[in-house]
Amino acid sequence: MKFGVMIFPTDYSIQPIELGRAAEERGFESIWFPEHTHIPTSRRTPWPGGADLPKEYWHTHDPFVALSAVAASTSRIKIATGICLIIERDPITTAKEIASLDLISGGRFLFGIGGGWNAEEMENHGAIYKERWKIVREKIEAMKRIWTEDEAEYHGHYVNFDPIWSWPKPVQKPHPPIILGGESKWARQRVVDYCDGWMPIFGMGGDLPERVADLHERARKAGRDPRSISLSMFGAPAEPEVAAFLEGLGFERMVLALRSVESAKALTKLDKYAEFIRKVGA
């Protein structure tokens, strides 16, 4: 089992470079940063996590800037978006950002993606909430072509461009792993259709063994080896029995959550997580 750590890196919490170095020193495999460009003040769309949206949602750094800082100040830890709201991004620009980051980091980037939940936020970027998954698929397909083809072109309903040249190409071949977050059966089908891994949120979505079995069955029907799809659990509690349960289901990674707090508190929690990792790995 590999262990990652995630946090909303904000202007008031432990900074990305300090956290990245500390996580690497403590043996974490990966560090994950989420994305929100902003939060509309209307608050029309309810937050899935409850009534009051935590302020880190509108204080978080741009994930690619923050991950670049981590990459430049570390040497081993993988850097990951958890998750990137690709629906709000230009696919040509984002493909170049990711390829550049993968090259600069020596092939350490993991591309966690999701559909997002805030309709107003998407609308401010010109995206249509009800069509978000169709948009996500086209953008991912277009980015794959940019990463793998010398003269890439894509002609879809939402993404459309004639042949282009775009370098650098990613270090990882054919491209950095694309890991989709989501709990529904449709999310699992999207994983099979155009992703490399599945990353549900712990405690959401129902019976986990049943969902893993469903993912594997969908993969077999599509002609994919279920073993080609990695399994990561997001927001998992640091409990040995949880780690054993997940490992028994084939999960290869647990991503532990840190609150957006100042350095001293964050490092104290990180030390507790590191002790858990040592116990599980012993």
C-alpha cells in the first residue's frame, strides 16, 4: 500500500514547499492538491459536504503553481491534482502545463480529475454544468493526442482544433496516469472508457466490494484487463483495519487528509500519519 497526503494549500495554512519536503522526509508516496479557481458568492449550488462551505475552497492556491513549487524542492514524492477541474481549463494550455510539470519533476505527476459540483463556478468559465462529463471526456481525449502525437488534432463538439505542434511531451509514457474521482456507476464506466485509475472518496457511494466488482466487470466487457486500472482511496482514515480492508480489495493507495492549518499543527498531524504508515508497513 502506498500513502499520499492531501490538503487545500491556502494563503493561511502550511505552505506547499514546506509540506512537500516534510511529506517526502516522512515517507509519503504522493502529495495531492485540489482545485477551485474561485467560489461564486451566490452559493446557489449546495456543497455536497454539508451546509457551510469551508473557506479553504476559495483560499486555495492554483494547484499547478503549488505542485511546481513542490516538484522543484523535492526529489522523490509524486505530485498530484486531487482533483483538477479540467472542465474549467483550456485543454491545449493544460496539456502543456502538465507535460512541462511531468518533465521538470522527472515523471512524478499524477493527473487526478473530476467533474466538479459547483454549477456557478463552471458557468463563470463558460462551461455547462449539465454537459460537464461530455466536456471532460473531449478535453481528456484531446490532451492525450497532444501528449502522444507529433501533429495532434481533435474535432469534437466542445473541443476542436486542426493539427498543432506542442512540446514538451511528458516523461511518462504514453502520458501521466489519469485518475478519476467519483462514486457512481457512470464514474466507473468513465474510468474504463478513458482513464487509468479510479479514486472514490472514503465512506461515499455504498458497498465498496460491490463497486470494485462492478468496475472490473465493466473493464472486462470493454476488453480491458481490470489490473490495468489502479485503485486509490481518497480521504481514507488512518486505521490499520481500513488499510487491510482496502488492500484486500486491490487498492494500491490511501490518500490521507490534512486540514488547512498553520505549519505547527499540520506537521504534528503529519507525524501521526507517518507513525501510522510505519505501523502498517511493519
